[in-house]
Amino acid sequence: MRAWDELIWRCASRRREKIGPLSDQAFEELLLAVREDFEAFVDHDEDRAGLIVARALDAYRESCRDDDLLDDETFEKHRTARLAALHGECVRAQELCENSLDARLLAVLSEDPAPDQLLESLLGLERSFSGDTPPAGDAWDDVLYRPHLRLRAAVARTCLDTAHVRMAASAALSVMDASPTDPLGARNTYLLACARLEDEPAFDAALARFSHQESAWSHLARVLLLYKLGRMNAARRALHGYDELCRGGAYALLRPTYVEIYLPERPEVAPCSLEECALAVREAEPIIADAPDFIGWCQGFDWLVESAGRFAEKNDLDW
């Protein structure tokens, strides 16, 4: 979530509404003015709440910088403290503006509840804002509507995490329909749901919808889909493709790592990188757990285990 960029855009959009129609060039000049002195343009409670959220997210991210240097006990203490600090600021923003959906969403997420409780809270939040309909065109273009898309994408991921797979697919599809460019990557959740549902036609249709742009999610979901369908030769070839096309994919799959909660959306990572593979493997955990022999099947291929080992050695990682 690029909180500052969105805050600047929201402030500029509200000011444009006050002063009337502007040419594209005039709006760019307004954006520049807001960027240079945004506090002078924050005159709406929702934007004041957004300012609190932006600063809180900056503080949270800054506190994560040295996590790799901490032992487990110290890490847990730091993590608890920074989540509590973020939660407190989001509650303060929510008290300032009850309609700040980003503040309310982050307040829920930063409590780090169990998945079932998280889903209940997210669905309750959706009900609270159910009267807001998406704008025409790509809803992501309306900066004021982006929090709704973030919430719906979070619902989709949490549905998948709690084995509500059809709900996950439906929620992810609704994000894709509202925002065809899909900057939140709802299609990744949808592809994993298709794998769990063993729905190959829907999987293929989703890939075609986005011009067959591959990712760690699509590669891993394809392996899982074919494995669950019992098409083992095709699954083996897909696993080989995942290993070859995803940097560190074998390592991420055979030695999954801790992934921090999304606040409120997936972090931006390079396509098919180790970081993206780690996210994909984490989100696929419920599906992998539903296929208990899957990891053992993967480990049965010496070339995959050797690939993971080479990657670990080359990058000084535990193996």
C-alpha cells in the first residue's frame, strides 16, 4: 500500500471537486502542489485519518529493518510491540473518521487474530461498507474506492486460508471484475482456489484473461492442480517448470519460511523471485496440507532437491 501517494491523490481529487473541472495539465500541477505541502491540503477527516495511517505504516516498516539480526524471542517481542503500536494508531485514525476504511482494515489486521476470527471481522467490515458501489470502469482508478478493493482482496485470501475455497474464488473474481488490471493480484488467489477445486477450465481461463502472465502463484498452482487431478506426468513437467522459471522456487517449496502478515496487501516483489515464491508457498499451505503426500512426492525428485540445495549454498541459506 503506497499510503503517501494515495493520500496526495485523494487530497488533490477532493480539491479538484471544490474548484471545478481541471485540464490534465492543471491537475498535474495541483498534484505537484499537494506533494510539496500536502498538510496544507488535508482538510477532510478521512484524509486526516489517512495521514495518521501513512505515518504509522512508515514507523511499522522502519521497525522491521533489523529483523534478520534478532533471535526468535527478541523478534517476537519486537513484532508484538510494533503491531500494537500500529493498531493503536489505526484505532486513533478510526476514532477521527469512522469512514476511514483503510484505518479500520489495518486495525483488524494488526490485531493478528486467528484466521477464522480474521475472516469474521473482515466480513463484518464488508457489511459495514456494503452500500458503496464500485465506480464504472476500472475501480482502481478511483483512489477513493481502493480501500474497498483491498478489503475484498483480503477477504479472498483469508477465505482460502480458512478452507472456504468457493468463497475465496468468488471474492477474488469480484476484485478482478471490478478492477480488470488487477494491481492487487487477486488472480493469484483465484488460481490457487482453482487448484484446490480441481477446476482446470477456470484456471486456464484466468490465465488467458491476463495474457498468460506467469508468476510464482501460477506455476505453483499449476503443479498442485495437475497433482490433485492425478495427471502425474504433467504435474512433474509443471514442477520442473516451476523449478526452472522461479528463482529459488525449489528452496521455497521444500523449506518454507515465515511470511509476515499483509498490511494490508501483498508486498511488492519481483515476479518469480524467491520472495514471490515464499509468498506463494505460504498462501498455498492450506492446499498443500489437503494433499498430504504432495511434499513427499516433490522430494522424490532428486533434481528438485539438488536445485534447492544449490540455491541455498549459493545464497548462504540454511539447508
